Amino acid sequence: MKILLFGEYSKVHLNLVEGLKQLGHHAVVASDGDDFKNYDKDIDLKKQMVLYPGKYSDVLKNYKFILTKIRGFDIVQLINPLFVNDYPHRIKNFVKAIKTFNDKLFLGCFGDDYFFAQACKSGLFRYSPLSVPQERQTEQHFGLIDYFLQENTKNLNVYTVENSNGLIAGLYEYFAAYQNLYSQKLTYIPFPIISPSDISPIKINKSEKIKILLGKQKNRIIWKGADIIESALIELENKYKKHISLKVVESIPYKEYINIVNNTHILADQLYSYSLPMNALSAMSLGKVVMGGGEEESYNILNEPALRPAFNITPDKESIYNVVEQILQDKKILEEKSIEGLKYIEKHHNHIKVAQQYLDFWNKM
């Protein structure tokens, strides 16, 4: 089959393309590199589809240009309803064109959108980015909520869903957000991860400092709870100076970031996630231990009875203190979690196994 994956979040589509190629299919990624992360891509939207909030005629020329490159595919999958950086009503017209010039259209439920924000607002989850206490909410945080819940975003999201052959959720939260309304065309497929073949579990001696990494996204610090995580980890580093080394980075390119991940023991991920997103899974595939989303819902949707590779943290500093102090009491737990994480990735997230699940769903729908 000829397959186009449109948009990128943390190498979801890049990894999936590699799995599809190994299964004998022609697959390409069109993206802007996921902003500052600057991932590789086959069709570079930064160069070929620069969109401005200017004259519609100028924007239309960009869309027409890119459409010459993205027609005649058996499958087109969008990373999100907001798969390009433009106004929702313009994106809606682009979706119409993509559907016209290709065979099947699928929507990836891989990130924040109207239905996820609405599910959070309705209280479907015990905690979420929308449950941030008011005293911590910034203008930027309010702006994200308003953006996802505005009528134009809703209209685009609904239109894209209803004109897609099927929906694929990559995390428990996104599956739950769509399940009640669109169960007949919805499935859950784990994110694909390409694991290096020569990775060994963590080995750490009693006198060695535990290296903890926190990576922040400039525009989503409150949304992901990085402010609370950073504050807790700084307090812990000050309390246990001889035992903990903390590194915090913000909005750096992926190739630079992954080099830092390779030189750490623990990755601190997100505070409001029930599940392990791509950042956490990628670190786990390198033998690192993750603090982040590890609620039972995320394992149940995988039918995973035993493996619990992540330290689950919840929206309070206490859960972060407990995890770090538990590790300090017995560093062997890091090696145990590292081994468990590598098993978990191979069992559920192997990019070739995942690619086959996509093919099965695409063909069925």
C-alpha cells in the first residue's frame, strides 16, 4: 500500500513509517518536524507550507502546492485534527481536499483536541490538565483551554472525525474521550517504538548519584505539570545533595535531547497523564526509568496483567517525594524497573508489531 502519515508528535509517525516499510509498504511522513524538536521528515512542511494569518489567497496557494505532493495515497492518516498550523476553518477545507484526492482517511487521536478537552471539562478523569488549581493557571494555560474548546476547533474536530474512515487512539485518555460517541469507528493501538538492540538495564552502585532529567516544553509547562515536578525535584536535590543530580532542559531539538536522556537514570515526565506517552516510552526503550503516567487504566487497555514499569506520580508533590525517597532507600529498584521497562516496550510497543495492527485496522475499515 501507499501510505501518507501527516503531522508529527514525538516520532509517532516516523517510527510507524519504519515499521510499515519493514512490512513491505511505501510510507512517508509529511511534517514540520514537530516544531523545536526538528524530527526528520520526507515532506518538509516548514519549507513547502509556510502558513501565515494573512491573505487567504496566499494560504490557498500553499495548500494547492502541497496537495500536488499528497494525492493518490491508499491511506492518509492525520496526527490530530489540528495537523497543520493554521486557523481551524482553513484546516477544514484542507481536510476536504485531502479526502477528495486520496482513498481512505484516518484520524490519529494522539494529542490534545476538542474531544479530549471536553472530556476533561466534564470530569471524566480524576485529574487532567484542566484540573490545574486556579492560582497556578496562567494566561497561556487559559489560552490553551479556550483554544481547544472554542466553536471553530469543535467544528473542525467533528468534521474530521465524521469524514474519517476510522479513529486510532494512542493513549487511554484519548480513547476514553472518544469512546462514548464514536465507538464503532474507534480503536486503540499502542504507540510504536524503535528499540536499539544493544541496550542494557541500568546498573548503579551505592555511592553513585542518581541522575534525574526533566524536559520542559516552553508553551506547556503548566499544562503538563512541569512546574510542580521541577519544584519538588529541586527540593529533593537540596535535601539529598550527595545522592541526587537534577538536570532540567527546555524546548531543545530532539537529537540534543536524546543525548542527555542517554546520560541519565530517571526521566520525570508528565504530572496529569494516566498513560506513558512517547517521551516516556522512548526513554524506557533506552533502559531508563520513568516517573509519570502509570495509572491502572493505561495497563488495563493493553490487557497487561503484571508489568508495571513506571513510577506513577499524581498531581501533588508528595507522590514525587515518595518515589524518589523509595529509590534512595533501595537503588536496586532502578535496575528492576529498567528490566521491566525493556520487556514492556518489546511486548506492547515494538514498531513492527504495532505497524501490523495499523494495517489490520486500515484494511478492515
